[in-house]
Amino acid sequence: MAQVSPSIALIEQLSKLSTQLADGDNTEAKNQAIQLSRQLTGSLSHPASSAVELAFAPFITVAARIAIGMGLFKLIADNNGPISSKELAEKSGGEELLIIRTLRPLASVGVVKEAGERQWEPTPVTHAMATEEIAAGHRMM
């Protein structure tokens, strides 16, 4: 009998959670799905890619801290629709190029959405980052 690859086994386990996730309120099933998804990502990723990603991970934290300090998450979250880097620069007092270089790494991990050329939209994470409680936690780091 052929052995099932770890990735296929994880996909099957995720699939079995679909009925529990359908109602949207099952926290235990959500947590299980998140854990399995992380394991699946690890099993599918090339080791060299994972190693490089690990090297660049601190930049995400630094970019988030800069964005909090400049008030970018709140500006993006409070805007109705996309907001340009130029408008963010005007409202925050920051340089447009710094804003672009701060937001692009954050967009790569879904913290904000790059909606077009120098255009930014909020994601659910943006709204969370715009709250004082979460911003305070990042300022403490």
C-alpha cells in the first residue's frame, strides 16, 4: 500500500473540518484549521524559501511599528475606499517614499492591501491594527 504524503494527509484533515467551519462560530475548529494550514504551508514550502522568509520576517515587525507610529493603519482604515500614498503622506506628515516602502512589505502578508499603483485599502488586519489596544501592544515591543 502506497504511503500518503504529509501534504495530502493535512489537506484531508482540513477537508474534514469543513462542516464544522460552515457555521463560522466554531472556535476550536478554526484554531485546528489554522494550525493545519500552517503545517501544510511548511510541508509545501521549499526549505530555502522558508529560510529566506525567516531572514526577512523582522522587517514586517519593523514596518508595522513604523506604520503605527505614523498613524497609517488608522488613516487607511478610516478612509472610504482606496487612499493614495501621496494622501497618506499629506495626512501623516511622512514622506511618500517612506510610506510606500513601509506598506509594501505589510501588503505582502495581508496587513494592508495594495489596491493599485500607490493605492492602499484596509484588510481586516488593518482595522485590528488601527485599534489603540493592538497599536499599544506593538509600541511596547
